[in-house]
Amino acid sequence: MKRFEDKRVLVTGGTRGVGAAIADAFAAEGAAVAVNGRSQQSVDRFLATRWGDFHGIPGAVGPRDACRAVVDAAVAALGGLDVLVANAGVFDELPFEQVTQEDFDRSMTVNLGGVFFCAQAALPALEESKGSIVATASDAGLISYAGAPAYSAAKGGVVSLVRSLAIGFAEVPVRVNCVCPGNVDTDMIREAGEASDDPAAYRAAAASRAPMRRMATPEEVAAAVLYLASDAAGFTTGVALPVDGGGVAGFD
């Protein structure tokens, strides 16, 4: 018996990187998976290489109405919802002094608002199924990361939001948890490296942030998400689980 046989899962930001690994992992465990991406093109590109019970749900998340449209479409396609993975996010590595209003609003709207309003829209279906929410936060929401202050503030908000919702819906029960990855070896970090003055040095620095001296793989983050969504974590809620090679623990 697969862990998520007959379960219905929505993964926001699920067409690339960590989100795609999460969607693939749920499908491999028997789930029907609604995969959200910002555009129809990104969804079509993902679906073209998959064979499983996937449903494409295009649309940017962040603003309340946009989140509701994505969640409603997923619930309609799946016939209900057992797990919401609020994974969609953006990353801007900008010094504090250079953050504009537009930069700040974008980070807050997508990284924090996307979790908040997708969870709000999904709650009725999750209350019915006694399901769970797993959000993608970041180690930057648990420890200081001066290089991306707006991103860190938004991800810290996600951690606090998860704890608040976990308490608020514990008696339903709808469990609410988040993963807090360190640097993950995805196309996003590769693109950031290519945009830097020294791509090789950028990747080396990204790997060196973890005491284990490497980046996580998307599959390692996905494994943590599936654990938190599974029955094995049935008495676990309000947790911010680092997947960071020891970074939150500190350096020797």
C-alpha cells in the first residue's frame, strides 16, 4: 500500500525545482496531484514529461483572489483535497539598502501571501478530509541571512503563520507544518550563479553554507514534505523542519 493512495494533493509552484520533485514524489506514492505553475506554458511543459494522475492548474499565487482561483480549480479537478503543499516562492538576493517597494511587495505577496491565502482557500476542503498543510519556508526564516532581508522577513512570517494555524486548527484536526530548506541544487540557484560575476564561486559559497558542505537535492526536501503530510507524522503539527545540512544548528 502506497502512503498516499487515493489522496488528493495540490502543489503550488510545482512545475520546476523543489515543487516538481514534491509533485513527483506524491504521485509515486499513489496520490492524484494538482500541479500549479504561474503560466499555462509552465504547466504544459511539466505535464509533457509525466505519466501519472496529474492535473495542471495554471495561475500565479499571492493575491487572495488568485490563490482562491487556483485552489478552487484544484479542488474541482481532484474532487476534494487532502494535502496542500504551499510551495510557490520567489527569491531576491538584494542588500537591505537596495530593496525597493516593488521588491518588498513581491516577496511578501508571493512568499507569505501565497501561503496565507492558499491555506485560507483550502481550509474548507481540508476540514472535510481532516487533511494537512505543508508550506515551504526556508532556513532564512529561522536564522539570519543578511543578503536577502525581504525574503528572510517573508519566510520568517511563513514559520510564524504555520505555528498560528497549527494551534488554531489542531482540534479539527488539520495539521500544519513547514520545511525550512537551506540551499537546494535547482535551476533557480544555477540561474542565480550564472548571473553572478563568478558562477563557480557562487556555487561553492552556496554549498559551504551548510556544515555538511553541500546543497540539498530537491528529492531530499520532497522526502521531508511527504513525511510531514503522512500518517507517520499524525501527532506532528506546528513544526518548522530544517532540511539544511546542519546550518540552523550552527558551525564548529
